Amino acid sequence: MATHAQLLEGPIGPTLTRLAVPMGLGIIFIIALNLADTYFVGMLGTAQLAAMSFTFPVVSLVMSVVMGVGVGTTSAVSREIGAGDDKAIRKLATHAMMLAVLIVVFVSGIGLLTQDPVFRLLGADEQLLPLLREYMTVWYLGAAFLVVPMVGMGSIRASGDTRTPMFIMMTAAISNVALDPMFIFGFGPIPAMGLRGAAIATVLARSVTLVLALWVLQRKELLDLHVPTWTELRRSWGAILSVGLPAAVTNALAPVATAVLTWLIARHGTAAVAAYGVGSRLEGLLLIAPFALGAALTPFIGQNWGAHHTERVARGIVLARNFAMAWGAAAWVVLAVGGNGLAGLFADDPAVTQYAELYLWIVPLSYGAHGLVSVASASFNAVDKAVRATVLSALRSLVLAIPLAALGSATLGLPGVFVGIAVATVISAAIAYRWMQDLTRPPARRAEVELEGASPAVHQALEALLAGVGDLGDIDVHATRQRAAGFFVGDRELGHVHRGGQLDLAFPPEIRDQLIDEDKVDHHRHQHDSCWVTHRLDSASDVPEAIWLLRLAHALLRLAREPNESERELQQLVLSDGLRRSIDRAHARWAA
């Protein structure tokens, strides 16, 4: 299998930088692609440009859903990569693509049937409707070329490869820029097609990304081409959408909040709205770095969370959080010193410049807090707690920002609106910081592990288990965040005992299946297809096999780094022929 966990070792800072830089560049290429479309369509005239502007809310809503599915895919696949389950990795990546196709069929069907009513609702007049149909009919029919590659690239990022998606997006941007004038204004045998040509150029450019994404997924062995059962699809889609749906809602909240804030600012005049637009555009550019870092955290945390490297997860989050806050502070200094000149680059009107300078003095004070919220949201998505990320986004953009901005507007005028936006972000960051403590605080270490609420029999069995592995000096036993007794080597968890008497351990899939066949363990009660298995630890009679399993997990952990020492441990365990063969297969896969 070509997809190995690449993010479980090595210095954390350079690893996150290696992931984040290509993501930042990919964002820039997406911005460039959108600007190219707008530039060439603007050459057609005001009506065509206005028509394209009306498409933005619809396209943004669809892409918000797709980006959410992409985030869910990255989160789910990266956790399986960390756990080492090749079969589950391929299934998730493939089933995510199938889910994307299903979304395309559903959305495109509804979109094609409701174009006129939707755009009338958005305020488009009858003269613009034919132009909107020209563009959106092509867009809906070619939506698969836009949607499916985005989800596929989520799987590629989960493997720790963020450079390939960057190059794919760069290819799309270059192709779009080259094709736009050819199809909009005509070139050789290609007739001038105006706004329809812009849509065709976009679809053709994205079709290149589809081919490239499928080729890369096949090269990385991330596709499972067998026909899935409904049970398999339901399980995969559930894992993806548990993060994907909240992430989609999170993405959709931003344009809604922007629309409401724009309406509020419009009460202070056209110049105020123009200044808000200038400030927002500069903000988007300045926050690319923390946004890219937040995106880089998803595969990093996902792989390490799946491998139960919780201390490595905690260090990565703290490092990213500190960088985001420092970047925000530096951005405010830059804008405080040079904001006057930057505002003048975007506007000639003195009133717009004045309001923009005001915005660039006040709102950037919260950029560090904004970066912290981005890091927190990415962290929660990576560990399958995406609802928290959605709540944070709703708090920052709607629940807090709009009332505080309205209050500021009523008391301080336009500066009060900007203060309200900044304060909402700071409050959200304080909540995010508190919630992140569960991920960033190292587990409390105990000299004696006690399971609160466990029966006396489970307590006795745990004491016997501790004594049985006491000669393995590198095993550290301490409480986990789930209030279980965890067995660790460094930051790698071998297993843990719950107060109900379940000993959960993680094994490579080949070994997991053999242990289940030999009736030494059962499938994990909540994660049937994961690498985690369960052994009951209800009484003293269960302890010898529990000790044997923990020693097996310890020997396997050393197999890649200290094969000779590991082999001595394995020989002491008296393995069956079937288990020995499964260990050899797993070792050969790691070596490949």
C-alpha cells in the first residue's frame, strides 16, 4: 500500500510548515481563478458582470457543502491512515467520491429546475435572467467536474500530501485563464459565447483537475473499485458526514453573516459599504497564513489522533495556536503603520479611504483571536467534534457579531460596528481556548491508576495486569482523557482499560483479523471496522490473556525500529502459525 502515515514522526513545526505552505498557495490559485473569471466577464459589459455577481451566493452555497464534505473526508481518512487500516482508507476515499457524485446529481437537478425563481428571489430583474440561465445551466451540468475533484483532493491531503492538490489547483487556474478569452470572445473555430463561454471555460479547466485527481488517487492506491454494499456506504458516509455536515454549515454561515453586516453598515452610507469591502478583501489576504495552517492541522491531527499520539496532537495544536496569534498581532502592526497607504490603493474617494483606515485600525486587533478560532475549528474537525467548530463559527459570525455590531452602531456609529465585530471574535476565541484545553492539556499522570466507578473485580484484574507488564520498563501507565487506564510507550498508546472492564487495544488489520479468528479478542463495540479490538477484563481469569495481548502490542510497536528485540519478545509469546504469518505480512507492508 502506498499510503503510509507520514505525519506521526519528526519535528512538528517543520511538518506543519510543509503542509501549510502548499495549502496557502492553493488558496491563492483559487483566488486568482475567480479574479480571472471576473476580469474577463467584466469586459463583456455591466449586465454580464452583474449576472455573474448574482451567481456568487448560489455557487458559494454549493461549494460550502462540497468543502464541508472535503473536510469530513480529510478528517475520516487521515484518522484511518493513523490507525493503519488500509482497507478502511480505500473504502472511505472511494465512498467519499460516490457521495460527491450523489450530491452533484441532487443539487444540479434542483438547480436546473429552479433557476429563475431563485434568482428572482435574490433580486435579479427579467433582463438578467437569460444571462443567468446561460451561465448556470452549463455550471450545473458540469458541476461534477468542480465537486468530485475537491472531495478527492481531501483524501490526498489526508495522506499528508498537500503539494499535489496545490499543483492541481495551479493547473486549473492556468487552464481557466487560458480558456476564458478563447470561449468568451472566440478564438479560431471557437465562436464567441460570452457568459456561457465563461462557464464552459471553468468546467473544462476543472475537468483537468478531475482527471489529475483520479490519476493521483489511483497511484496512491486510494481507490476501491469493488461494488459496495449499502451497509458499507452507510458506515463510510456516516463517518464523513459526522464532520462534513457541520463543516458545511460552518462554511455557509460566513456569507450569511457578511450579508447581514453589509446591510447594517449600509445604513451609514455607500462609502461605509465600500470601505467594508476594501477591509474585507485585505483581511482575506492577510489571514491566508493562519487559515492554511488551520487546514494543515486536519491531516496532521487526524493521523496522530488515529494512531493515539495524543501528546503529539497537543504539541501541534499549541504550536499552531501560538503562531496564529503571533501572526495576527504582526498583521495589526503592519496595518496600523501602513493602513493609510493600503486603503488609498483601493479607493480614490476620501470618505471611503477614511472609513477603510478606521476599519484597518480596529478589526485587525482581533486577527490573533480569529487565527485561534481557525486553529480550534480545524482541531475539532480532525478529532470528529465538528459540532464545536460549527458552534464557534455561529457564535463569532451571527450570535455575537450581529448584535454587538448593531449595539455599536447605535451607540458609536460606524466605529461601533467595527468594534462589535472585533469583540465578537475575541469572545469566540476565549471560548475556543477553553474548549481546546481537552486537546492541549497532557493527561494527568498517576503513580497508581484507579478507575472511578469500576467494580472490585475489575480493580483487582487491573492490578494484576499492571503487575504482569511491570517488567516492560518503557510502558507508562496513566489516566487517559476518557478516564480510562492507558498503557503508553512514549506518546503511542498500546491500549486502555475502561471502568466497565473492557481492555481496548489497537493492532494492524492483518493481525486484528487473525486475533479475532483465534477468539482472543472481539471487534471494538463502537468501531467495528477499525483497528481497535476489545478483550474483556472482568475477573482474574481474564488477566493472563490480557497480559499476552499487551505484550504482543508492545512487541509489534518495536518491530519497525528494533526488529531483533521485538523478535525476542515475540518468541516468548508462543504464537500460532496463522498469527506469525499475519505479523510477517504486516511487517512486509510497513517495510514497503
